[in-house]
Amino acid sequence: MLISLTACSSQGSQNSQSSDSSKSSAASSASQDSGTASSAQESGTASEAQVSDTPQATQDRETIYQVALLQSLTQGYYDGIIKVSELKEHGDIGIGTFEGVNGEMIVIDGKVYQALGDGTVQEAADDETVPFSNVSFFDSDTTLDMKDIADMASFKAELDKTVAEKGKNMFYMVKVSGTFEKMYVRSELKQEKPYQSLDKALETDQREFNYENVTGTVVGLYCPDYMSGLNAAGWHFHFISDDRSKGGHMLELSFKEAKAELDITPEFSLELSDNADFQSMELAKDVDDAIKKVETDVQTNENSEDNGEDNGEENPRDDT
């Protein structure tokens, strides 16, 4: 099942260059392949519908495509819904995870990378399956030269200025390239059934990696506040090094200078599973505290690994 949400410019353009020159409206709908509404069948796979009058090529480049909900992942639905090969049809940049939360996903330049719990990174196989992801086709709509960023809070604050200027109710994909004095990331060990909730799984199976002076790219997604029931409102970042050997879910960073490119995206598509287990989940359940925990918590224990020079500092923590 594919649900689409579109923000339309008053001038008919897909991307508004100024929040003062456009008005946004949203419409959502869901249907089967024929474009008419019907109930999903229990097949264990995702069923897809197209709901748009926009030409396909244009729609694809202006859409955030999401597999399932962050809320379903947080509650412990780790079964794959689509294959990596299918995911790549919907975007060339993005973030996510893999069946069994077997590592963190970084999509960049059309390739899907898997940052594993042992600290290694590999290109994901096309038949690997995906329980949660956000991807889009990247077009740089605006750029930002970022300097003297001391921590995650100041990093978000700088990006938020652009969001406030361009429109806080749009979606944004961002990639930030540079050499990072500090890059603190996490991944996790693959889970086995019966699955625990994600916050419980990460209490024991989260693995953290501290890199210094590493060159690479931060890939991030911004969701508007109204998306809090389907994802996490605000920013979510993953990182991958230029040599594709280091990566994960970003917990903390610092750098002297980097270039940020943002893709302002007015459309959103949600792919859901018709699997019986997924359909039985209580997805309206409030899991905000658990989401905050899995997005920001550092496990300051033997699971941490320092991959840079020892600077005597404690593990960083982002509580925003």
C-alpha cells in the first residue's frame, strides 16, 4: 500500500524558493495498482499504488519515499518489506536499516551501504530486505557553507536556519561533506526472533565508534512536526566515510568547515506492509520516549570503541 502526500506551490512549481511566494496544501490517499481503493491481501509483501497527476519522472525526484514507520521499527517490527533493489528505484540518497536491524543504512550516489555492528561497512546486496527507510532522488536546491561546528546541537541549529527560511513544513534531504574532527556513530548487532523493541535491543547490542579527522559525508533527513506519528520530527543523520570503510547512525560530530547541500522536497510516499503481524500492531501507541532514546542515547560501556587518538574525553551525548 502506497500513501502519498503532496505540497503544491501556488505558482505550480514543485519546489518553492521562498516561503513568502508560495502556499502549501496537503492531500493524502491510498489505493491498489488500479488507482482505486480496496483492502490489502495478506501476502507478507508490500502492495503499491500510484496516486498523482504529476508525471512519474518529476514525482520521483520530488518525493521522500518511506518504507513503513519509525514507530513500527521502534516497537520491534524488523521484517523486511521490500528488497534493496526495489528501494533503489525510489531514490539515490537516504537512510534506514535492514532486516533484523542488521546495521545502519546509508544511501549515497545510488548505492546502498550497510554499516554493521562490528564497525565494518559493505555494499548491501540487492536481495537484502528493508523494514524501514527514507530515500529520495537528490537535487541540490540550496547550499550552505558551515564553519566552526562544535557539536550536534550547533549543527542542527545552523541547518534549522535554512529550514525556517525555506519553509518548515517541507521535507529536506541534506548531505554535508567535509573532514570531521570528531565523528561519533553507532550501529547494532543483528536481532533474532522473537524481536525485542528497539530501545531494549540497543541496551545490549548497540555498538559505538569514535572517529577523528575522518573525511566523508553526513546524509540526513528533516521531517516536519506534523510527521511525528509516522517518523521522528526534525533531523535524523547517518554518516559514511569517503573510503566507504566507516559509517553508522550519527550521535555527535564537530568540524571546522563543511559544505551542506539541501534538497527541498514537497512530496511524501509511504509504503506499508500487508503482513498480518504488521497489520496487528498498535501504531498509534505513544513511543516518543523510546524513539528519543534510540535516536540519541550513547551506551557508555564496553560496547564503545575509540577509533581515533585518545583525547581523554568521555563519550559525547546528544539529548536534543
